[in-house]
Amino acid sequence: MSPKFLLIREVLAEAARNGRPEITRRGDVEATFGSVEAFLLALHQRWRTALLARLDALLENIGDDSPADFDAAVVATWNDPTTGGRGLRALLDAHADHPALAAAQERDRLLLRRTLGVEVPSPGSRPRVVAHAPAKRWWRGAA
């Protein structure tokens, strides 16, 4: 296993174990990743990969065993604290104000809006009416 993968796993295990979403071993993180920003983006990529896999599974079930409210299921998947493993979402949420991480999250919100037609609210925001027309849902069984 790569040193980066091992360090990510150790930091996440520590965050899950002590219940504090903080970056432990900051010196090792900076030495291995070059910066805390690069580490946070690697964590985000791990979460994003897990999120997209879960959304893919949700789309595969459209028409067969689909949820009654697809939009709510997408938002619930986005907000699920277990996506990507224990401690990951809590650590990302604790550092959500970091500019690079906030930009990555916003790009993913835009991706879901454009491809699935689902608006995922930003942290602390109230649900709002989307000014643009909703994306046309292209998959089998879509409304």
C-alpha cells in the first residue's frame, strides 16, 4: 500500500476513534502530501468516489426498487456520514471552509444539479428555488 493511503487510513481511524474531526499527525501529512490542502483534496476524492458509487447503485435500481422520492434519496446519500468510511465526512465537514475543499464540494453540487437534476443544499443554507430549468432526466424510469 502507498504511504499516502496508509496515512489517510490512520488519520481517519484516529478521527473515528476519538470522535474529534481533526487532522492528526499534521507533520506527516505535510511531508507526505506536500500540504494540508492536498491532503484535504485527497480525502475529498475518496469521499467523492464513494458517493458516486452509491449514486450509481441508486440509478441502477430506478424502475425496479427505486425510492419513492429520488431527489430526497440523492440528498440523503450526499449527507450520509458513513459515505467513504467512518470519520471521513466528519473530517471534511470540519474543514469545509477551506477554499479548495469548498470549491471541490461546490463542483460536485453543480455536477449533481446538471446530471441528475437534484439540488443539494450547501451547509447552513436554506432550500431555495433553482432559477434554471431542472435538468432533463435521461435514465430509464426517470420522471
